[in-house]
Amino acid sequence: MKSLFITKEYPPHVYGGAGVHVKFLTRELAKKMAVEVRCFGEQQSEEPNLKVRGYQTWDRMWEGTDPRFNSTLGTFSTDLSVVRDHVDADLVHTHTWYASLAGYFAKVLYNIPLVCTVHSLEPLRPWKEEQLGRSFYLSSFAEKLALENADRVVAVSKHAREDILKHFNVAPERLKVIHNGIDLNIYRPLPSDATRKAFGIDGDYVLFVGRVSRQKGMEHLIDAMRHVDPGITCVCCSSAPDTKELEEEIAARVKAEPRVIWINSMLREDQYVELYSNALVFACPSVYEPFGIINLEAMACETPIVASAVGGILETVADGETGFLVPPGDPQAIANGINRFARNRELGKRFGKNGRKRVEEFFSWTSIADKTIAMYSELLEEKQRSEK
């Protein structure tokens, strides 16, 4: 059995949860089956059972008069290149709308089943029109086309499953819930202080990791710092802004709040692990989050959480056990949660231990790969029966 993964993100070009998901899932699957990855970028590698090739946007796509269209039209050009190369896999598995057209075309051209994993949904991210202009309606079209014609749609949480059923014509029996996972060998407590010294981080700090996007709610955490106890810093590891305007807005907020350190660049994996491990608390102020893999990373490093009570976060963070869930977009509630851990260090340690135990029990990549292979086998058996 061989699966073709189509994805925008793949190492070293990973900037969000979907890229992390694909990185670890493909490596785990390759221990048991053949996997090919076609991604956006310059990658090209081949290991036992894991072949990776990157594809580029056509140069012509950057010449339009409205630069907001470039991302969507460029994505479609990459999708065409991805699917034009011969496909010899038994099925195709896509991740995010960026791969939607390529996945649908592969299904039609090569007569193979299509699996789509949903990491977020365009109808629930209306702020993306700010980034993409009217081409947002094309990205939405591509997502709808793939999901409604997929043989299996994978939701990364029960909440995401309900969102898919609400917004798309997808039969419930074609929907599977398979959570994201975590590499427990990489994400574990790391007492090093090299990264903190490099960025001038001293004393207690709240950590945020995520893209500069309306979705991630970084502005609400910055605003919350006005209500956080003295002596606590906020470290925001956030890059890849959706728009230049949003980046400028966040920069102005950071400038106005002296207790915020903004690391506006991608770090190495071990640097993130160090920052997770030594944080007083990890904050996830998202206003929309189908899963929130960053919370698993923090919990695996034994760090307590203050997170928005939205989407898949409700299934990852156990309120009152591994962290506190707060209303989305509420700086005062975020600050209250942070202060509870600042004023009770034993509480934070206990929640941190609980978090590590929770990810060990429910979110290993081995378990998730096994569920994925079982889904593949079921799907291919259905195809064989239908062709008899």
C-alpha cells in the first residue's frame, strides 16, 4: 500500500500546525508502508519508504495587478504541476485547501480514492479576505470541491467534525475523527537556558507560539498583559504574518506594552522545546482553533495552559486539570488565568504533570498512524468491492 501526501508545508518549510502534523505522520507511516510527499518548496529527498519532492509556483502568477490574488492563483499553478507528474499511489491524502485542487484532480485522473484532512475551514476564517481579496472565494471553492468529493474526510477533533457537517455536503459515514499527535521524545521538559539568554528573556514569562493571524488572537494576549501581575513577561514567538497591515498593528501593540518580547522569526525545534519547558504558563488565545497542536507541545513539556474555550482546544486541554479555559477574545479572563498560576506555583507544577500524562495517554503519533492505516485499508477494500 502506498499513499501520496499533497501538502503546502513540509520541512524545512513548516510554519503552522498542518505542517507539524504532516511531518510527524508521514515519518510514522513510513515505518509501516510506502509514502510519497509532494509539497510546496525546493525539497527533494528519498529515504526508505519516504520520498519527498517540492514544487514551485509558476513565475507568471506573480505578475498580476492585485498582489492579494498571487497566493491563491500561485497555489493553483503549483497544484497543476503536482498532479501532472505521474501518480502511482493507491490513494491520495491532502492537507489544507492549498492541496485541494491537486487532490481532486489526482482522484479523477488516476482513479484513486481521495482523503482530505481538515486543519481549518475557509468558511470559519472570514478575515482571510483581508489577506486574499476576492481570491478568498476561489480558495473556498477549491476546499468545497475536494471535501464534497472526497472518499474520506478526516477531522482533527469532534468539534471540527461538526463544523464540516454544518458547512459542507459530506455524508457522516465518510467522516473520521483522528486527532493530531505529539512526538513525546522531542517534546519533553528541557532545562536549558541558551535560548532565553539569546533573546534576553529573564525571570517568569508567559509563552505564545503561533502565526501572526487574526485566528490566533495574539492581540488579546498582549492586551491581557495590562492585567497580569508585575514581574511577568510575555514572550511571543510569532511569524509568517497574514498581511503587512496586521504585522504593523501587532508591532504597534508590542511597542506600547513594555513587558512583551516579540520573536518575529522561526526558531529551531529545540529552541521551542526550551521555551515551552521553562515558561510559567503557555497561552493560546485563539478565536478559532480546529485542534491546537501547540497545546500538546506545551503539555508534553509539563507546562500549564491558559487557552480559549473554542474548537478542538476543548478536547486537548482538560479544564481544571491541565489548564484553564477562558472565553475567546477576553484579555481580562486570560490575565486572570495567568495570575492564578503566578500566585500558586504548586498548582502550575501539578497541572504540568497532568498535561504530560494526558498527551502520553491520548496523543502519540504511533496510535494516530495506526488509525490512519486502518482507514486506508477500509477505503481500499471498499474500492475493490465497487469494481467487482
